[in-house]
Amino acid sequence: MELLFFAYRDFVGDPDRILAQYGFGRAHHRVLHFVDRYPGLTIAELLDILRITKQSLNRVLKDLIEQDYIVQKTGTSDRRQRLLFCTDRGTALAGDLIRVQTHRVTRALADPAAVPAEGGLDGGAISAQNFLLAMIEPEERAAVRRLMARRARSVAR
């Protein structure tokens, strides 16, 4: 569980740094990601995907629309529907965010730490644990291993 936490922390940390330059947060990222990947997504579909309240979505969506990252269009078959699309600016930002995350995953899969010769968490074969460890910043891995070893020692007692 700790590896999942640390891998997630670093996985979202990359786009967090980019988003901070725009005054955006993780909620903005999630909305931008799904609207970019699924052009024409309805508000209802997005609410279902993100499992957030309409009030939470409206705040984030308002920011993205006002700053020209997303546009909202009326549905063609149902005029009550609001369809969401990324602008060119939104597509560019979504692309930057997914690139840093894809780079981290690709690097983790290619990292020798993902398949250690010895001393690995599972004796050397590729595993979810080794992949998650490789997702963590290399300079943080030793500290994570020490923390996990401490837990293992306390459980063994």
C-alpha cells in the first residue's frame, strides 16, 4: 500500500507542478483530461466519471471555460445537454500533462529497479511492487524502502 501511495504521489506530482503555473489543481487536470480524451462529453457523463458533485464540477469548469481551455456547446439532439470540448489551448495543456505522466510510466517500465537482480521485493521477477517502486523518484526509493522495512520489522514482532 505504501508503494502505491508513493508512486501515486510522484505520478500526480509531475502534472501538479505544471498546473500550478496556471493556478490550476488536480480537479482541473481530471476535467481537462477526460474532456480532451472524449470530445463532446456531456456534463452528466463527466459527473459520473469523476464522481463529484455538480457544484464541485461547476467551479472547476468555470475556470477552464473562462480561461479558454474548454468550450461548452449545446447538444444537437437534446438542447438541454451541454457538450464539452477542449480548445486548442486546452488540448495543448492536456497533452503536456499526459506527456509527463506517460514519461514516468515508460521510464518505470524500462528502469532496472523494476526488475532487480537481487534484493528486490519479490526476488527479481517483474511485479506490481517493483513497478510501483520504479514509479517513485529514484532519489526517494531508499527512504521508501527503509520505511517499508521498518513496518515489516514491526509486523514480524
